[in-house]
Amino acid sequence: MRRWVAPVIAVALGVAVGIAPAQAQQYKPEFKNSLVVGPTGPWGEAAIRFADRLKERTQGRINIKNYFAGQLFAGKQTNEFTLLNQGVADFAFGSTINWSPQVKELNLFAMPFMFPSYKALDAVQEGEPGRKLAQLIEAKGVIPLAWAENGFREVTNSKRAVRKPEDLNGLKIRVVGSPIFIDTFRALGANPVNMNWGEAQQAFVSGTVDGQENPIVTVITPFKLWTSQKHLTVWGYAIDPVIIGVSKLTWNSLSPADREIVKKTAVEVAAWEKAAARKGLEGSTEGIENLKKNGMEVVVLSPAAIAGFREKTRPVYDKWVGEVGADLVKSAEQIVSKTK
């Protein structure tokens, strides 16, 4: 996996600086890391690994405390990027969805049915679109260190199997608050509603909300949604990357040697997290078979079936090309079309 180009001093210079200056560096006693999720699952576990490894590798100079479940942004997850920009949070393992209000170009990953595979996603992140996004994020006060992942978002509901767009007609689907997700489900005839996750789970049980959309490994399985959602459709309509980022204010306070340690650790942890988020889904059907064993009826859409959903949401796609940026979208499309 190609690393993002971050404004760090070269490894050779870090070595030349030596260990002693880094050890002499005095930092604040706690660095805050923000997450929207809890400590379990690949996303939260990766944050724990990140904190533990940095403490060990810097001999305690960088002591990170993970603030799970949105503790720092008090339930307003779209504020996370602003907290980083202001230095209220030092680090974040942030979803591109939650950062998209401040960096609208990150809506690239929510363009309906744009990414057909993990391979296509990786190629876009490692290519010119990924570099461009890194530059845009950095220009707004946050240094992106590595791409991690929440996963492809699949749809579940308690009413019926979804095999064609018409099957979504009238279904009340809980979606994240980003406008592009609301646009997408409205185009498919559903009734999208935005509510926090805790309320949504209660609404699923009571039947006041019919369904939701989220990744299999990080949400559908650990939250045992089969207890309230009988039907799952695997369609990969959007992907949810996670960015390991650091406030530029915090970054500038670190020594060159410690910046290199932070960067290297972020890349290692992100690679582990991506693999964990894809476990049982990439080159395997174990993740889906597990859901079936727990009583879910699973529909895996063929490329031909997905084409019908893509056509139905084309007006949404075209609208958001202008929001994301025509050049950025075109660059990503070209990479996707060449990725087998």
C-alpha cells in the first residue's frame, strides 16, 4: 500500500537527528484521540493498538487517550474535523462521512454505486484522487496519515427482500445525516430518516423504523441486527473509509523523529484495520454465511441487478459530481474503469 505523502522529514534525517533530541522533547501529558465508535471491532481496536504502540515506541513521550463513542464531540459527529482543526482533538480515526461537511470532496466515497470492489477503492486511494484529497484535508488544518476503513455499506430491513429498486418503495430506512445518503434513498423510493444510532436500535425493535444501511463486519454483525432485521441485501452502494489524522497544530509540536514514528505506526495500524474490516468478505463468504446462520435472509446482487439501482440513482450521482468536483470524480472513474 502506497503511503500518503505527508510533510514529514525524511527517515534519513530522522536518523541523523538521533534519539537523544527526541527523548529530550517535552510534550503535554495526554494527547486526545477522537472516535465515533466504541473500543470493540476493528475500528476501535485499531485505535487501542495505535495508542499502545506509540507509547512504547516513543518511550512514553506520546501518551494517547482514546475518547470513544463521540465523547469529544458530544454526539455531534460532524464536528470531529473542526475539533482537529482547532487542536481540541490531537488525533482522530474519522469516517469520511463525518468529515465531509468540512471537506466536501470526501463525498467521493458516497457516490452511489461508484466503487465495485475493494481493489477499485484501494487504487483510487493510492492514486491521484487520494493524493488530491490528502492535500485538501491538510489545507484545512489536518494531516492525514493513512487510510483505514469502516466498509461497504449494505442495506437491511425487517419487511422484505430487496432485489430491485421497487422493493425499497416506502421503506423507512435509517441513514447517516449526510445529504448525499438522503438523496440516494429518496431516489430509490425509500423514506430516509436520520437519527442517532442508539435511538435507531430501539426504533428497529419497536418497528417504527424498517431498516438501515451499514457495513457487515463493523456494525451489522457486532450489533446482531438479525434480532430485528431479517433481510440483508449486499449491494455495496457506498464505501466508508476511515482516515487516521492528526491536527496540524499537534503535528507541528512533535519532533521530526517522533513525526516519523507517528506516521509509520499509523500506516501499520491502518493496514491491520483494513484487513480486519474486510475479514470474511474479501475472498471469502464467511461473513455472509455467519449472518445466514443467525437467521438473516441474504440477497447478494449480481452486477446486472446492481445496474438497475445505479440507473435509478444516476440523477443523484450527476448532482454530486458538481459538489465533489468534476475533475476529482473523473480521475477516480478512470481508475475504477481500469481496475479489474
